[in-house]
Amino acid sequence: MSTPNLKIEDLHVAIDDKEIIKGLSFEINGGEIHAVMGPNGTGKSTLSAALMGHPKYEVTGGKAFFNGEDLLEMDVDERAKAGLFLAMQYPSEVSGITNADFLRSAINAKREEGDEISLMKFIRELDKKMEVLEMDSSFAHRYLNEGFSGGEKKRNEILQLMMLEPKIAILDEIDSGLDIDALKIVAKGVNEMRSPDFGCLIITHYQRLLNYIKPDKVHVMMQGRIVKSGGPELAERLEAEGYDWIKEELGIEDETVGQEA
Amino acid sequence: MSVDTSFKFDKDYVSKFSSERQEPSWLAELRLQALEQAQSLPMPKPEKTKIDNWNFTEFKHEVSGNKQVAFHELPEAIRELIGKEEEAGSVLVIRNGAVAYHSVTEELKDKGVIFTDFATAVREHGDLVRNYFMKDAVHVDEHRLTALHAALVSSGAFVYVPKNVEVDIPIQAIYFNDDGETGIFNHVLIVTEDNSSVTYVENYLSTNDESPSVANIVSEVFAGAGAKVIYGAVDNFAKGMTTYVNRRGRAARDGRIEWALGQLNDGNTISDNTTHLVGDGSYTDKKTVSIGRGDQKQNFVAHAIHYGKHSESYILTHGVMKDTASSIFNGIAKIEHGATKSNGEQTERVLMLSEKARGDANPILLIDEDDVTAGHAASVGTIDPIQLFYLMSRGISKTEAERLIIHGFLAPVVGEIPLESVKSRLIEVIERKVK
């Protein structure tokens, strides 16, 4: 199996005709963990949603390749089947479908007809992964995200990540709203996934998640572009000094795009 | 409007039909009178649904089914509905208007329970049937279709449960037309005496996708004092069938009638499900799911009328609309003056899968008494694109994601249905219809 690869070239993304991502390029491979950091309103979540194919975001320019194939030509489910995963900041609630049924449908969607995962194996895997994430087994039988607290939803996203075993995962602010214990658990789940066949793009405001999931590279986003890249030390400096020094360095006054206020 | 029903069926035809079946004279007379009324009575006027050009006339009335067969000779589709012969309990199968299979457990017979087809019931239990048939629940002269029903009723079932008898295993009826043209004039009469209980489950099926026919169905359910009736139904007529179905209940003091209806016809349908809560402390619960597809038009009424004090009604309707189908869902809780401390609750939800479909949810509360509680909720919505995105982002195809959302939407009703057999049959039919 070749190493997973996600390559983005000069990407432009708009929402309601307003350009949010303005020419963004980067590349991530299996075995690597990248962090994309930046203040609010700089286009981080737009980037992740657009890569997954969110219906509200329109790619207006540039290219994206997933393992050499044109990602932007694929439907949302094809992107997932190819091995892309997005852990969402605000996952939908779907009434009437249990978490377990949903997960099993998702796993089987990737498999050939006749090669569906056996119920026993599925339950075993699910139990194991829920244990890692310290989730009560009752969550398997609750309706998908319905009535889950913010933290429970985040754990549920990581549970899906672990069950679906994608090649490249994007975690969109998976740390927001988590207390330190929950953060550690979520990080434990992600760290279990680490392998040469798995690449991970972590989108976050804060450095604290990166204490538990060590990134290989750190990118800073402002005004819809990556304005600076470096190693883990960059995240530490951001945590200590904030973003102003970068703005100064680059002569940026307002780092946001598409801000409402 | 002129719906010409005058008339392939004249007095001679109806008299002959009745006498060939050796019916008691009261029924022969009732039929003739009804036939006469049918000529002058207007058609029903379902709210917001035009039925002027619906087919109510083109069907064959002569019964084409003719013989009873052994269980293993029934069509496979029917055997699947019944389950294993030895576990099926009491079963009645009517095929093209005639009894194809009938079995009643010894236990039921010993307890004095009657479960038989309509034609046999009027011959063998005429007086009992006469006491209830189209008198206090559904009236002959409500409109042309009720009158036609009385004039032409050809089949159905009669269930009688004596005082204090509890029937533990659901009794099942299957009404099945596969000759393409025979109309269904079915009358189901369920009478439960005080403190008895019974569960009745019916399946309606037909194969006439192309050829036109008519179903004119009336069910009358009487729950005696303290009696409990659970009535499950899955309607699944083919496209060619125009259906009028009226299921009505009357509950005496502390009587309970619980309806679980899967309204899954493919043809035009008018469905009225009304319960009269006559006695103090009486109770009804109506759970219905429906799916509209193709260009079918449907009109559903779920209606509870409270007369008794402390009476309760709960109506829960979920409908899914596809293609260019159009459905009107009317939920009505009527609380009459004097029905103090009563409670009427209703919820109607419609999920639209197509911009060209139409779905109206109309919750109506009519209250003539101050000292009551009542509530309603209604919504009509489409599939949330963000929900769809979420499911698809896990590799689930759009079709499968929509299927999951539809199942999820219907689950609160399907999941609440107290009968496993109805539940699994519903899931199966829903699966087929939402594809």
C-alpha cells in the first residue's frame, strides 16, 4: 500500500460568493501529523469543510489531490471511501438511527457487498474502542449524537475515526469545549491511530492539544492562507506569545477573512 | 361533480347477491335500503383533497376467490406474513373476496371467542352482528361510499370476545387480491365485552398496479367497559386501487382502543380513523406512518372525540412524501362539553423528499369544555442537507443516507408500535417504498 497523501495547490474557497480561502497550498503524507493554527475567522474550518465537500462551500479555484486522484471531482461519500475523514466541530444529530447502526452502515459502505463486517466482530471492535475513549456502552444504542453534550459529541467523532480507520483525518477543533481529562482521552484515541498509513491534520486555536498529540509540522493561517510553517516549536511560541509577532513580521493588520462584525 | 355510480348494481343484483349467500333478511333489507340511499347521497368531502375524478366505479364485485386451501398452498408472500403455521395462532386469509384459509385455536374456541369471516358471521351469528353492524359507529347514510359499502359488502371479519376473556396471542387477518380487478368491500367488526382484551392485526395487499379497482373498507371496533383492543393494520394496496377506508372505534367506560396503522398504499386513498371516547376514563392512542410516492393523492384523518370525563387521546402521525405525491394529514381532537379532565394530544410530522410533493399537516383542536388539557405539534420539513453531508462524510452513499434519515424519521412511530409483527412488516414495506 502506498503512503497516503493529500496535496492542495492554490485552493480558493467561497461561501455565499464571499472568498474565504485565498490561495492555500500544503501537503500531508501518511505517518505525519500537521497542525493548522490561527485566530478565529481566518478560514480554518472552511478549509476542512471544503476538503470534505460540504454543500455550502464552493471551491472557486485551485486543486486538491488525494492519493493522486482529483479530490474535488469526488462526491462526499467517495472522498470518505477513498480514506478521507473529517471530525467535525459541530456534528449533526440524527434522530432514530442508533450510533451502532450508523457506524456499521458506514463501515459496510466501504466494503464490497457480501463482505460486510460480521456483527460479532463489529461489536468487539466497538466495545474495545469505546473503552479507550472511556465511553459508556449505552452510547452505542443512543440515537446518533442526539442529546449528546459537546464533549460527548467530540468523543463520538473520535470513535468514528477509530472505527473507520481513514488514511487521512482532519480534526476540526476537536479540542474546543473539552476539559483537560476529556482532552487527554481524545488525544489517546488519536495517538492510537498513529502509523505510517495514517496522516492527521489538526485544526485548533490552542496549543494545549498539541501537548498530547505531538505534531510534525505546524502551519499558521491568516487571511485565508498559510502564512507561516514550522516545527512543534512554532506552536509553543504561539502559545507563549500569541499571534501578534507574526502579524508584525508579515505586516498584517487584520488577520481575519469574512468576519461578520 | 358527477361521479357516476348509478349503477352497475341494481336491486335485483343486490337481492340476488344477498340470497345466494343465505343472508338473514335484516341484512338483505339493509343492503337494498343502502343501495337506494347511495344513489342520492353525496360523495364524502375530504378536507383539501379533490376526489371528483377518482375511480370509485370501475371494479368487479363478484367474488372470484373460491376455495380454501391448506397452509402450504397459500402464496409464499402470504405465508411469510403469517409466519410459521404452528406458531401463527388464529388466522383468516381472504383472497379475492373469499376465504382461502382459516384457523382458530382450540383455546379461543374454548373461551367462546368468535373469529370468522364476515359472510359466515352473518349466517351463524346474525343477531350479534346485527346489534353492531353500521349502527353506532359508522352509519350507512354518512355519504355515498358508506351506503355503497353497506349495499355491497362482500367480505371481512368478525371478532367477538366475551366478558373477562383475554386473548393473549394476536389474531391475524390477511386480505389479499391478486386477480387484478375484484373490488374489496370489506367489513371488519370487532366486539369486546367488558374487561376483555384482544389484539387484531390485518394486512391488506393487492397486485393491481395496472388495472383499476376499488377498496371500500369499514372497520367498527367496540371496546366494552374496561376492555382493551389493540388494532394493527398495514395497508399496502397496489397503484390501481382507489381506497376508501374508515376505521372507527367506540370505547366504553375505561375502555381502550390502540391503533397502529401503516398507511402504505400506492393508489389514491381516503382514510378516516375516528375514535369515540364515550365512557369516562376511556382512552385511545393512534400511531400512524404513511409514505406517499408516485403521483398518488391521499387524505388521512386521525380523529378522537371525547364525550367521557377523564378520557384521553394521543395521536402521532409521521408521513414521508416523495415524487409528486400529495397527502393531507388532518389530526382532530374534539372535546365535547362535559368531558371534564380530558386530555387530547397530537403530533403530526411530514418529511418532504421532493420539491414537487405536497404534504399538509393540519392539527385541529375543537374544545367545548373548559376543564381539559390539550396540545398539538405539527411540522413539515425537508431533509437537512447538513445532516446528509454528515452521514455521507462517513462513506455512506446519498441514497443510503436518505434511507437512514427516513427510517430515523419514522422510528419514533414504528418503534412505539406494540406489535412485533406489524413493526417488522412495516419496516419491510417502508424499505420497499422509500427506495
